[in-house]
Amino acid sequence: MSDTLIDTAAHEQPLCVLSAKDFSSGAHPVWCPGCGDFGVLAALERGLVKHGRPPHDVVLVSGIGCSSRLPGYMRTYGFHGVHGRALAVATGIKLTRPDLEVITVGGDGDGYSIGGNHFIHACRRNVDMLYVVMDNRVYGMTKGQPSPTTEPDWDSDIAPGGIGLRPFNPLAVAIAAGANFVARGFSGDPNGLADLIVEGIRWPGFAFIEVLSPCITFRPEQKQWKTMVRPATLSVEQDRAAATALVLADDGYSLGVLYRGERAPVAAVPKPQISVDDIEREFALGA
Ligand SMILES: Cc1ncc(C[n+]2csc(CCOP(=O)(O)OP(=O)(O)O)c2C)c(N)n1
Ligand code: SF4
């Protein structure tokens, strides 16, 4: 991979050369060998090298799940938080520290089930940050329960015969709710995913990338995804209604940018005029 020179004028850093290694914590991932999340980790490292900001300008926020372990494997700032609440934390960080590059990562259970409400409102708020979901259509960490994106007829010991429910369509929900950039990537194509990550970071507003990332332990059939994915033939629409309809008609294996919007991002909150001491005084018991 090629190295990238940091733009010193923009980032006020001494001139230095970044490589993917600079973004690695060196900790060995505990993921199952062959888990798709390895490809997403590689893509994030490569994407951040291309983007050109140093690790100390980047914050990775996650919830709980195999995929949510990712911030521990990178040498950026990180926040491994509570199940389904990562976007709320990320929103607070970005609004108070707009100078930082804020990226949220997690799984389909974390983001679309327990965190579904935060997902919808993060799209609606349109804060300038990136959300990467590693979708394996299962709860990997808790041993294979169906998730919101699981196919209705997926047969398993825990849900014999399948759950029979229509899967959640995260891309259509994101576009309809107001996300400004919506794309689908594949963990088996880390270079293509790295390009999507750079584009998502740089596009103003809330950028959402749904990544097909196989769970080879509980969904070994997902190894076939590599034969099913293909570049999207859908046109990139500025029209939310048309883009939502196109995404709904897609079979879920088209890769690339599927929607770019033109909404202005929410502005950062002004610096607080009140100190922590002031707040403590105000809330002191018996004051
Ligand atoms: C409040 C709460 N409820 C449930 C759990 C149990 N739990 C941990 S991870 C997880 C699901 C993770 O699935 P997903 O987000 O799809 O990530 P994956 O492990 O597949 O990467 C659940 C239900 C929890 N940790 N906290
Ligand atoms: S259980 Fe599935 S999602 Fe979790 S590390 Fe293993 S392959 Fe990856």
C-alpha cells in the first residue's frame, strides 16, 4: 500500500509519513480465523492512511459485539461503550470536538436492534461523522441468535424453521431518515471498502456504510457472499424518494455509493460558558 504525506497546513502536524501500521494497536484480534471483521479492520487502517489525518485526530466509538471490539485493535482514541448506544456517544464527541474525526463501528444487532432508535435519529440529525456497520445477519458474540437483518427462513437451533419476519433494510431506513451518504461495502474487498470509507469521511453530514461481513462460525454459508456481490448499477441519486425505492428493489448485494445527499450538517455546539465547578455548585445538595 502506498504511504500518504500528511497535509501539514490543514492539520498542523510535523511532516510525517503514515502507514497502516501507525493505525494498528498491535493487539491480536480475538475474532474467529476467517471472520469478515478482519477485512473491515484492514479497510479502516488503509482508509485512514489515505485520508491522511494522524491517529490522534481520530476517535473510534463502538457498542458491544464481536464487531464492536474493533476500536481496541486500532491505535486511535477509542470508546468501547454500552450495547446499542455508540451513536449517542459519538454524537456528543463530535458536537463538542468538531476538530476530531469521529467514526462509529459495530454490528447489525448493536446498530439496528437495541440501537435502532439511535440509528434513525443519527441519520435525522445529520452530524458530520461516519458509521460503519459490520452486518453478518446474526448476533455473533452471543452465539447465533437472529438479528433484524436475518433472512426470514434462516433455520437454526435457536429459531427452528426461521423467524419468518421481513428483514430490516438499513439502507432504505438511512436514506428515508436523512443520512447524507449511504453506501454498501464488502469485507472481502478491503481496498474497495477503504475507498468508500474515505469518501464517507469526506462527505459532509452523517455517512453510513453497511458492510457485508460474514460470520463464518454461525453463518458459514455467508462465505458464498464473495460470489454474490457486484458493483452497483444503481445510479447515485440526490432524490431521497427515488433512492429509497432503488435500494428497496435491490437484492442486497450491490456494492458502492448508493446515495449522496445535500443536507447541511448540524453545527457543533458552542463552547460551554459554564465550568464543571459551576455545575457542581448549582447541583450541590442543601445549597
Ligand atoms: C443491554 C445488553 N443487552 C444484551 C447484551 C448481550 N449482547 C452482547 S453482544 C449482542 C449482540 C451482538 O450482535 P451484533 O451487534 O450483530 O454483533 P456481532 O457479535 O455479530 O459482531 C448482545 C445481544 C448486552 N451486552 N447488553
Ligand atoms: S462469532 Fe462470527 S462475528 Fe464473532 S468473531 Fe466469530 S466469525 Fe466473527
